[in-house]
Amino acid sequence: MNGRTAATWLLPLTVLLVFAVALSATLGFLDVSIPDVFAILWAKLAGHTMPPAVDPVAATVVADVRMPRILASVLVGGLLGVSGAVFQAILLNPLADSYTLGISTGAAFGASLVIVLQIFGLALPPGVTIPVFAFGGGVGTLAVVLFLAAGDRRLSSTSLILAGVIVAAILSAAIGFLKFLADEQVGLIIFWLMGSLAGASWQNILLLAPTALLGTLVGVFYSRDLNIMATGDRAATSLGINTVRLRTLLLTVATLMTALAVSVSGIIGFVGLIVPHMLRHLVGPDNRLLIPLSFFTGGLLLLIADTLTRAVLPVEVPIGVLTALLGGPFFCILFKRRQQDGKSDF
């Protein structure tokens, strides 16, 4: 990959994403023009007085209601896209994502558990909330998966996938039991499992932004090693790459990214699966380009989906349901065509 190739893709995507953010901020029950959106954001960021021509109500709506949700959708989509690209590169499986290793299921179990504890009136410390439990569930799941796969000294992708499937099956049954315990208030768990960005705040942005930046940089830093690992463990080892250590490190980073995203938005499927898979057909398998592009494309995809459900559809549909409805058929068609062509994804 050269600088010209990267600029050819990254620059237009960046411009498109900025335009999509501005356009999304204009949509909703209160119409706001794009110039007003930029004026409001500039005044807020620079600490200037709001221009007299801007409606104060519009300024409050854009700055305090719409922008946190919009930026959260971009960051969550970017986190899921990058983590999906890393998972697929590590496991050498184009169908891999956070669900393959059970991480999303683990985060869902953690959130469901704290909801049930609150339903039964168990007093929890002030800092113990749904995002904290969801984050702990995702990280704990990775620890169990690594423990189960540790019998294979090479920590192969087959062992990791099998361990993830086993753990995910157990956790899915546990979530079903928690739904049974929730009884009439099971809707609280179901709503969280379907995903939503309605409660996003600036505090969430301050948490998501550094994680997205650092996680993407780590992925890009090791992208050359991931390219070499795609040729096989023996070739990678002969070139001085410690495949076990690299897999463990990148699995941990990708899990942290996924768990944090899920802790803010709930379960949002197909973004981490479809985005890297689609980009691989467009730009090739080079992870040096694929990983950063996955952030921008994932953010753009989730922003479009959230804008549809927030401002276009007559009723707000849970975003996880919408991404599954939009992404599922697309992925099925793409997968079937690749099968018919007899082409390999790597």
C-alpha cells in the first residue's frame, strides 16, 4: 500500500462522513440548516457567543441532544468495524466478528444480569451500572475463551472459534434464564439487547473517542504483521513474529473496543461482520488499508442507520434490529455470489 492509494480512499470517506454528520444534525422534529449546524458547533467548540441569527432552541437541540447521539453512532460503528476487521484477520475467517468469540453475548449477559439485580431491588454501588457490567462481561468472556483455547499452544483460530461458540451457547442460555427471572419487566432486557443510541451523552463520547483512536492505531501498527500471518503461522514465525503473543494482544484490544461499544449502545449486529467483508472486495485484503477504512465505513454505516430510525422512520426502531434487517439480506446475497464464483475471501 502506498500513500496515494490510502489517500484515494481515506480522504473521500472522511469528507463524506463529515457531510453525513452535518446532514444528520439537520434532521429531526426541528429543522435546522447545515450552515446553522456549523455555526452552532463552531460557537460551542470555540467558546464564542451564539450568533443572533441562530434559534436558541435549535442550538440546544443540536449541541446537547443530536450531536452526542450522532457522534456516538460514528464512534460505535467505527469501533465495531475495526474490531471486526481485526477479528477476521486474526482468525483468518471472513465470517468472524465479536459474536464468533462470544464477546457480544458476554456483554449482553453482563447487562442483563445487572438489570435483573435492579429489578429484584438489590442495592448496587453508585458506579455499578449497565455499561460497567456489559464491559466486564465482554472482557470476562475473552478470558474464558483464551483459557479454553490455551490447550492449543499455537492458539489457533480453530481453537478460538470453537471456544467462542461453546461460551456463547452457555451465555445465551444464561440470558434466557435471566429473561425468565425478569418476568413482566423482561422488556428492559429485550430493549437493551436490540440496541439503541437514544441515551448517548457527551460523557460517552469522552469515553469512546480515545478508545477508538488508540484501538485503531494499534490495529494499523500491527497490520503488516497481520498480513504476514495470513500466509500461515509457520511463515510468520520464520519471519520473527510471535503469533501467540500477537493474537492475544490484538484479541484483547479488539475485545475492549467491542465491549465498550456494546456497553454504550447495546447489541448491534452485522456492522463488524459486513464492513470488513465488503471492504475486502473493494480494496483487497491489505490490513494496512482495510483497518482504517473499516473505522470510517463502520461509522458511516451506523450513522445512516441511526439517522433513519431517529429522523426518517415514523417510529423509532431499535438500531440493532434495523442493522440486522438491512445487513442480513445484503450479506446473504454477497456470500452466495462468492460461493457461486468459487472465489476465496482471503
